[in-house]
Amino acid sequence: MYDDNNIFAKIIDGKMPCKKIYEDKDVLFFEDINPVSKVHILGIPKVKCVDFSEFVLKYDQNIVANFFQKVEVVIEKLGIKESGFRIISNSGADGGQEVPHFHIHILGGEKIGSKIR
Ligand code: AMP
């Protein structure tokens, strides 16, 4: 069950601030408030979805494909395509998901090594 009051829902609605990297009508990318690497960006679709599985199963393939195509746009924009990056999506209790709106972490700007988020 999607919680309309989760932090990322408030960010999408403009009720909470964020440092935007990229936004259009469907997606939003912004800086993580507690970065674990020099580049640490969060990417979210604007549709209501709790986690990866819900996003992929519940929404039209065009919405899903568009989100991941925008991830590529942002990676280019961040200038980390050549140096490399890590994309992570935590899901559920074992995955350590804190915010119940599907999101991906983009980590880069330095060697990530064994750091995980
Ligand atoms: P996860 O464990 O995958 O749910 O990670 C949630 C991420 O959201 C963490 O890396 C937090 O640092 C980040 N976060 C929480 N609140 C905010 C916020 N208001 N603005 C930006 N990032 C946030």
C-alpha cells in the first residue's frame, strides 16, 4: 500500500525541497541528502509505486522504459559515464529500503569499491 505522505511523494509535490539534477513530467532526479560517494543521486518516477517490483509490474512498459532511459540521460549529464558508476535499488526489509517510493541510487565520482547503499 502506497503511503502518500512518504518523503519522496512530498518532494514530487513540491512540499519538501530537494537539489534537482533533472526533472520532467514523469521523473525526478535529485541529490541524496546523506551522500555516500562524491556523486550520489536518487532517481524516482512520479507514479505511485512502493518498490521496483510494483513499478515494473503495475505500470505500462513505456513508463518503465522512459524512466530507465532518463537514468541514462542523467548519467551523461553527471559526466560519470566514462569513469563508471553504480546503480542500486533497495527493496523491502532485507534490501534495507527506508523510503517507500521506488527509487534508484546512482553512485559515482570516485571508486565505489565495497561501499553499498
Ligand atoms: P533507501 O534505503 O534506498 O530507501 O534510501 C533512501 C535514501 O533517501 C537515503 O540514501 C537517504 O539519505 C535519502 N533521503 C532521505 N530523505 C531525503 C531527502 N529529504 N532528500 C534527499 N535524500 C533523502
